[in-house]
Amino acid sequence: MSVRIIVDTGADMRDEILDQVQIMPLIVRFGDRELTGCSPADKRAFYELLLSSETLPTTSQATPDMFARAFEEARRAGDEVVAITISSGLSGTYQSACLAAAEFDNVFVVDSLTATVGEGALAEYATVCRAQGMTAAEIAARLTERRGDIHVVALLDTLKYLERGGRISKAAAIAGGLLNLKPVIAIESGVVVPLGRARGSRQGNNLLCEKIRLSGGVDFSMPLLLGYTGLDDALLKKYIADSRALWEGHEDALHCVQVGSVIGVHGGPGAVVCAYFAAG
């Protein structure tokens, strides 16, 4: 009996990890057009639409029926299942997975309590645990134990998309743009929390680095993911260069991915995000 790892598209992962898991799509809609994929072509299409559209797309969680079909397929194949979902504080997908799992044996659902590259890092750790020969129950227990060690911090380039999504007022977005304020946020206990606002990208990078140091630094023996939103990774490359003291001697551990539509719709293009297991 093998272990099947199912991860929703709220996670952003390296291509090597995508090939080792089964993807459960969360749907992003631009009018009548639905985007569900996480390939480079799908992500590029999303950001092109986001930059050209006057209206913000909507997102939909995975349904219990979608999970039930995936779980039934695994059961017929004789597989155990570990399903990892986007934080229950950000989506109802975890509840959908739990409702479906109630009808199956050997299906274990893990609330990642995070999203984007944080969820991706947890999924990558799940594949490591599987490779070590753990059962589905053991993997789920280990993920639940270690998920609190994952830190996700991000620097947004613009307040525009938070305003369009109703997260902040239009006046606050305009004021932030005039002052060149860059919000720094984190995912803590499953929800997004503000860490501060920096004037310009350099101050924003400094604040990100400070938050990483205060958490105890990076455990480079565990998955580490850096992400960017938008059509190019120029700002992420600048962040890596400006923050090189954090990674010195561990450059091979840096893995960069493009953030997909589920999270990109809220952060907008130009964001930089870091997910790591804390060393402290």
C-alpha cells in the first residue's frame, strides 16, 4: 500500500514536487473564464488577465465531492491518502476535505495553517517523510507537529489589489501609493497578519530580514521556498541579493517559484514571499 499525497492549488511548489503529488484545483474565475492549473503557462495567463482586467477575479474552494472522487480513486488503487489543504483560516477547503474523508478509511487531512510557498514547503516535507517509509497516519502526525515551525513573510509591491479585494480602504491604498509604502505581512496561526509598512523596497527587504532573524533564522535542513508574483522574478532576485547574509553558504537550498492565482489575486504582481522552517 502506497501513500498518495493530495495538495490543493493554494500551495506553490517546485516542479519536482508537483510531479510527486496529486493536485486538487481551487478555481479562479475571470468572468466566464476559469483558471485551475498551476503550470507556468497557466500562471502567465492569470497574471496577464490580472494586469489587463478592470475587475478582480473570484475564487472558489474545492468541494467535498471533488475530494470524495479523489479519495475514491485512491482507495480503488489501494493507496492511503494524506490531503494537505490551504489554511482553514483562509478557505473552507479544509472543511470540504474533512467532510469527504469521513466516508473513507486511511485518509488523513492536514490543515497546513498556511498558504502559497508555506503550504508548498509542508507538502515537500510530506514527500520526504513518504520517502523515509512513513505511513499516511505517521506523515499526517509529523506534518501536524511541524507545521507551526513554518514561517511565511511577504513584501507586497502595491496596495491596489488589497483595496480591490476589499481588504483595505481606497483612501488607504491611495495614501500608501503616494508615500511609496510597501506592506509587509505574515501568515500566523493560519491567518494573514500585518507586520508593518516600509517606505520603498529596500526598507521592506530590511524588515523581512529582521523578521526572519527574530524568528531564530532558517533551518536549512528543511524545505525553503521563495516566491514571486507577476510575470517576472526581477524583484525576487533583488531581494535575494540584498539579503545574501541570510543565505550565505546555503545558496543551493534556495528554491524559487512563481506564486499562482489563488494567492496572486490578493497580493497582486510584484510581491516577494519567503517560507522556511525556523531554526530557533
